[in-house]
Amino acid sequence: MKKLLIIFSLLVFSSIAVANTSPYTLINQVGDKLFTDIKAVNKEGKATETEMKGIVRSRLMPHIDVKFVSFKLLGKHIKGLKRDEAVDFINAVDDYLVATYASALLQYKGQEVIFEELPVSDGSDFATVKVVIKEQAKPDIDMHFKFRQSKDGTWKVYDMVAEGISLLSAKQKEITMRISEVGLAQVTAELKSKA
């Protein structure tokens, strides 16, 4: 079940950059294209990590607000951040996400995914889409994808809440604590080494 959550958590950070498209439509489009590509290369479970990284790069990364996620992960350590440090950290987060998602996607076995549109308050820059993952002989997995609307009108996913736990908040606590212990340069290097 944990691998399944990881697989679908990559939708947390993905969207299609189309202005005035609802979060519900975005998550459906991203999911359809992503899993169509995976099925094409992962016949009989023979896809390589390199092939999967290519899918992640082409389908997800152009639509991820890596900068926003990176700054959220930095938390209190964003104060006094130099431009070159920020660029290095953002690039490390980008590489880390690609590697993490590619590895998780190698486990995809064709589970059914149902997206449920939730109402968006007028004028709100935030929205949520509920996702139910169904697998035979196993309980349903409910998740909530959190969207944020940018100034240009595009909606992008910035977090996923699974079993009441925000993945962004959990990772932020881990990263900020590690930065306090060993410094930003070391954490950046650690993220790059996991890519």
C-alpha cells in the first residue's frame, strides 16, 4: 500500500499549465497521459528506470511548481537564502522528485483511479480534488490533492493529504530539521545523491 501511495503522490506535484482549467480537469488529464505512457513502456513489467525517468521528465516536470515546493520545504531556512543556494536547492529537489517518481512508477500495476471534483469557493486561490484508488481485494485508498492557483490563472498541485497526513508538511519537517543539523549545502548534496 505504501508503494501505491508513493505512485499516486507524484500527482501531488503535477498539473497541466492551462489557464482557467479546473483542478479536476487537470488531474484527470495528467493521470490519463501519464498512465498511458507507462503502459506503453512497462509491458510485462520490463520498463527501465531510465525510460520511467523520461516519462516523468516529459509528462510531469514541465508542470511542477518545483520552486514553490522547494521554498515550502525550506521553511524557516528561506530567510537569508542566497540566489545561488536557492537555485542549487531547487535543482536538487527537481532531480530528487524525478528519481523518486520514476522508481515508484515502476511499481504501477494498473490500479483503478477515480477523481471526485469538490466545490471551489468563488475567488479562492486554493482547491482540493479527492482521489479514490481501487484495487481488488483491498480497501479503497482516499487521498486529497491540494491545488493552488498562480497569478496567471493556472492551477498546480502543491500537496497531497493521505490518511490525514500532509506529505508536504511531513517532508518539510524532515528537511528543515536536517538543514538545522548539517546545513543547506549538505542537504542539497544529499538530495542530489538520491537522484
